[in-house]
Amino acid sequence: MRRMLAGLWAMLPLAVLLVAVTALPTPQRVPSHWSGRLPDDFVGGAGFLSGVLATTVVCTVVAALTAIARRVVPPSWCRWVLAVVAAVGWGAVALWGVTVWRVGIDGPEQVREWWPLLALAAAGLAGLVGYALHGRQVPSEEELEDLVPEQARVRPVREPRPVEPWSSDVSSRTLQVLGVGLVVVFVVVGVVVWWTGESLAVLLVVLLTGAGAGGLALLWSAVRVEVDATGLRVRSRVLPWGVIRVPAERVAGADVQQLDPMRWGGVGLRALPDRTAYIVGPGGGPGIVVYQRDGRRLALQITEGDAAARAGAATLLQAAGQRVGEGSLS
């Protein structure tokens, strides 16, 4: 039901656009590029409307197929696909509405560069609404057993014993180089943008994007993986921040695998709808794979080797088993 509701939300922009087009006249031309605060290039209004209409039609088709094809698109992917489609569709409609509104008031030559940014805000809000409408679908116990290998499943521990904390430091030269390189590149691009006289909004977008991308890469370049009675934590050793936490009660299983970057999305932190991975280098290596009760998987490469990874997985299974045992006893 919630999947269909999220699909309808992602398909609604086409209907809204068709109603709005009949109510609001399409301008002869609209701005398409800004140099400073005022536009310096324009496109025909009919062509602009055709592009927006084509975008919403494609989004409607994708949303309909995603909402119906339950066997092809799993729930973990469906939620993200519908959220992205809703963001693109509603963003396109918002861009058309804001453009028509401002052109009608100011004229095409006087539309400021920041007005179209309202469409980005509307797109982000629409995506969040679609994401919330779909909700998280937690797998049943039978479905969870199919996801977790038998040898990796959590077993109830009836007689609790102290959990010896385990930790391992992991560093990635690849992410260090990437983080520094991104910061340098975006600073240079920011200087060029400022030198050429582009708008302050463009300069801020460039600098914030560079700071965010480079900062995240550096944040993940050196981490500490910790396991104790409360569960698993991943903390950055660059900044005093916790970046991942999996409580023991959410652990359905854990084992050690050889992590292949091609299978898990690449080197570094890779977050996909059904799994998250942190892999240090292009060659991969042994790591802990944590199966969570919501159906997601977390893979963490352990550079200290297979023995260290197995010790961490065993500690996590003990902590999770004791939580399950406590629940069954109560």
C-alpha cells in the first residue's frame, strides 16, 4: 500500500503540470544562463515547456513501473528510486512554475539567478516526502533467514558472560589522496569562478561542494572499528565523530568475507539502498559483513587481516546473542 502511495506521489507532477499549463500562459522566451545577476542567454518558451513535459513523462513511466514491478525492484531499492523520481518530477514542475511566474512579473531580462534555486529546494522536499511515504519495509523472520547465511546467524546466549571489547584501526591512502585532491581542485575552481566574475551563488555552490566532498573523503580516510557489548561502532580518527553505529539488538548475523570492490560499489564508503561498504583499496581484502534485522548489510574491510576480522565478528555475534538471549528469557 505504501509503495503504491509513494508511486502515486512520484506520478502526480505530470498531472499538476498539465493543469498548470492550461491556467498559465507560456512565455515567448525564458532565461537559460546567467552572467552575474542578470541572464545573458535565453531559450524559447515552447522548447522549455517541451523539455519539462518530457522529463515529467519519463518520471511518470519510471514511477509506475517501479511501483508495480515488485519482483524486479526490491523494497530497499524501490524507496530510493521513487524518492529520486519524485524529486526530479516535482523539481521540473517547480522550475517551470517559478520561471513562468518571474518572467511574467519581471520580464525575461530581469529574472535574477537565484530564483531557479527555489526549484532545487522543492525537488529536495518532494524527494523527502516520497521517501517518507514509502517507509522502510522490514523483512519477516522467514525472509531474514533467507538473507543471512546459516553459519553467520546470531544464536541466543542463555548464560551471559563479559564481552571483551575489540577494535581495529583502518586507514586508506586512496581516500587521503582523494580528499586532499578534491579540496585543492575545488579551491582552484572557486578562484577561477571568482576571477571570471560569476555570481556569488555559483561560487558558494562550488566551494560548499568541494568542502563537502573533500571533507567526507578525509573523514573516512582513517577510522576505528569497535565492538563491545552494545554493538558495533565506526569512528573517524581524523575528527572525533562517530560515523556508523549498529546496536547489538539490530544484528541478525555476522561473518568474514573477502570484500571485492566491484561487488560492493567501489573503494571508500559506498552506500547503496540495500548495503553499505567501506573498502580501503582497489584490491579489497578480508572484512566483517554485518547482516542487520532491517535487511541491510554493512561490510567493513579490516586491514589487520583475516584473524582480526574473525575476532571482531565473533565478538559481535556474542554481544548480539546475549541480547537475543535476554529477550527470550524475559
